[in-house]
Amino acid sequence: MRLLPTTTEVFFKKAVSVAEHYGFRNIDDLRFEASKRGTSVLDLEKQHGAQKHFEQHILRAVLEKCNQTVQLKKKQPLMFYTPSLVTHPSTPSVRISTLSLNAVGTADPLAEVVLIKSATSILEELGIKGLRVLVNSIGDNDSSARFIREVTALLRARAGDLSETEATLLRTDPSALIAELFTERHPITADMPGPLDFLTTPSRRHFKELLELLEHTGIPYELDDRLYADQRVYSHSLFEIRDSGASEEESAQPLARGGRYDELTRPYVRGSVPSTGVVIAAKTKQQRASVGRPRKRKPNACLIHIGREARIRSISIIETFRREKIPIEQCIQYERFSEQMAYAEAIQTKYIIIIGQREARDGVVLLRNAESRSQTTVRIDQLPGVFKGLAV
């Protein structure tokens, strides 16, 4: 685990500030709202047992905590973050600062893009440059079943290249062994096929859309067919964020890891809930028992999108405002214009920034005064200057 030259307090203040800028809310705030309104909650079962992989341990803990949050709605995905100081499952003496970002209730690959963009922005805010985003896909259940069947047959033929412990695991739990071999970059994986070769048509379509969205939002990425995880936890997309400027040993350890974990929700709800998340984790100096939150400035503008192209373009607008340290509210989790307008009116911002399909292509937005209803057209690259001039 990477040791960052910052304190735990600074880690959380910077990380949480970026997360909230991108529309993620503290899971404890959601829990408070649920109890205040008397909303029914999810009935989540407890799942015991030590977790081998750190991010899986964190995501399971997040799902445990979801039993105190609002009920999931199919039409309104939840975007929330969970900050915590935890002990590493395999090294109890080591305390790790973690921030988990989650988008629950949506199967749209745009959720992965928002998570990746938020995570890279957080790491850059913490002073880490030269980030590498590695992506892969293990597909749906049918894809994984075909992949595991093929690789298990290969491993049985190469059993002599496995240790005694690995050979035993091959007999008892081949799926776990395959995940372990790929995670540890075992030499035998060089002769193994990658999961991309076994994707079903729907899985291939989902992954293709994810890659296209990453390109449209300007997020550099590398395709890594050796990136893998247990299909009983993850499905479809996987991604890691690493530091290309670190030493060879440090660069091999991801600063953030995540993906779509629909399968992980099965023990907690009927069927499964489409969910994706990322865990940012690091050791920090001067650790504290409590997790502090940054002082939040009230935004006076809310960004609204109309159509998918505008929704994609809004990600870069959100990032521009963050870099210029201009607070902004946004509705990236909503699809319907009516829902976004209702949200903007509820939070009573002075200005509403509207971007539609045509505006996205022309590189402009409509800036509306919420009180007078007057509006003007502003170029996207001039937006920060306009808002600084308005002294909002």
C-alpha cells in the first residue's frame, strides 16, 4: 500500500471535496434523511468471513452500511461516498485511509466514467501526477462461465507448474485460484487467454460503450487483458489507477481499484442491484481516529443537461469548475430534464447552466438567471471567467 506524504486529515478533506463536487454525498447524510422521512430501508443480510482482496472488503462494508440509507429507486440512482480509517484485512497493524465512491442503481457505463474521472481528480489533487488508468472487462455470468471453464482445463493440464496450495485451490475453488493468479501476475497467466476473448455480445457492447465514453471525455486509458477479479464479486468492467512516476514496486500497487459489482449485491437484496464503485486507499502519516470533512461553500449555480451527448460534455464542465475552485451543483445522476429542474429549484441556486445536444456540439451553454428567468448564451471556455466576474 502506497504511503502518501500527507496527513490523514488532508487526505480526507481533499478527497471528500472532489467527491462532493462531482455529486457524491456522504452515506451518513443519506441515512439521516431516511430516518427523518421515515423511508423504508433495504433489508441487507450480514455476510461474514475474511476478505482476501482489500477493495472487496471495503465494498462489502459499504453494502453493510447501506441498510441504514434510503431505499433504492430504479429511476434515481444513488451516488455516495464512504470515508473511513480501516485496518488491512491481511495486516491488522496497518491502518489505511480509504474513500469509497459508489453509484448504485444504474447499469449505464457512464457511471464508471464518472467514478474514474472523480478518482483521478482526487489523486491529482493529492499531488500524484502521471496517473495510468487500466481497464478490462470480465463480462456477464455467461462470459465468466465460459472463461473459467476454458482456463480451468488449461490449469489442470499445467498442474505441475502450480504450488501445492494452488493445486489444492484448483480442486476446491478454481474461480478463486484464477483470480489470485491474475492478481499476482503469476508467470502461468502469460499462457492463459484473457476474459475479453469470452465476452458475450451484450457484454462486448457494454464494454465498447465504456471505452467510447472514456475517449469522448478525454480520459486516457490502457487496455489491460491481465486485469481480473473474482466473478462472484465483479461483473463487466474492472479498472485500476496507478502511478507511472513511482518506483517499480510502488507502481505495481494500485492507488485506486474498482469496477461493476452487481454480483456483490445478491446476498443483500432480491436478485441484484446494478452497482459500481471505486476504492481509493493509501497509508498516510499522522493518522487520526476521526475523519474530518472540508468546509463546503454554497454553490450558486446548477448544471443541467439535456440528452446523452450533453450529459457526457457536462463531465468536463464540472472538472473545469473544480480546477477553478468554483463550487457548482450538478445533476449528472438524473436523466430527465424535469427531475433536474425540480432539483435546481429545490436547492435555490441563483443561476442555472443548461447544456443540450446542440449546445454541446457548438461548445456553448445557456446561462439562466433563476429569479428573472432571463438567459444568455455563453461559450463553455468562458464560463469560469463569467462566474468570477459575477462574484458568485
